[in-house]
Amino acid sequence: MSRKICQRSEIYGRRLVLLICLSIFVASSSSCASLHKKFVRKKKEKNQEQAFIPVLDPVDYPAARVSPEERYRYNYSLWKVWQRDLVQKIDSKGSDKNQRYLVGQIIVQLEEMKKWLNDTKKQELSDMIAAWRGVLVLYDQPAALRSSFTVKRKVESAAEDVRAKFNPEAAKGFLVSP
């Protein structure tokens, strides 16, 4: 009896395989154009029309006019940010390399501010830049021998001088175009 069951299952298996093969053959031979189009790439057309792109004449726009007051105010605000960051780094005992960088950026901003001042104020600001360079010289000493209190005091003293004499409101009358 078990032999008959095995024979029947083999027959059903063969019929199932034959039915699947027959259905695949019928599906592929029946010219279903949409199914065929779905899986076959179209060839590129050789005669594609190139879109005509005209060459336009470039338009020269005038340079943006920034008044000396705006430029000076911008450099002054950057100076204030760098100075505040330096004081914070001194208080938090930040790295010497970072503090040197901040002093360098302060000097850069003061140099930029100097471009917009007349000759008498340029000399005063040059003296203050020399004071900031003196702060930079303090960083040549090893950190163990340098007092952070002394550095902070010199930084705050130099900053007060700049704030008092070179804030944008006080320097308004001394601004010129470079």
C-alpha cells in the first residue's frame, strides 16, 4: 500500500512540474508586448536633437558699497568677540596655543580697523596694537613661569583702552575711505 502512495505522489509531482513548465512556455510564447517591453531596453536614438543654448553676454554688477562706518563697526564687533573669548580662555586655563591664536586674531582685527581711520587716530591705534603685541610676548614664557592674573590684567587694560577711544561711536568723526 505504501508503494502505491509513493507512486501516486511521484505522478502528481511530475504532473505539477509538467504543468509549471507548460505554463511558462505558454506565457513566454504568447506575445505579451507589455511584459516584453517591461524587461527590454530601448535603443538610444542616434538623431537626438541638441537643444540650442544661446550664449548670453555676462552682466557686470557693480561692487557692493560698504560704508567705512559699517566696515569699522564690523571689525570692532569681531575684535570684541575675540577679546571676550581670550578672557574666557585665560579664566578656564585654556591651552597656550589657543590663547596665542586669539591674541593674533585680536591684532588682525585692530589692523583692519586701522585702515578706516585718519592719520592721527591710526598712530594711537598703532600704539594700542603694540600693547597687544606685548601681551603676545608674554606667551613666549613657559606657562609655569607666567602668571595668568598678570596676563588677564594686561588684556583687560588694553581692551579698556580700545573700548574707550575706538568704539564705533567715538571713532565716527575719524573714519575715512582707504
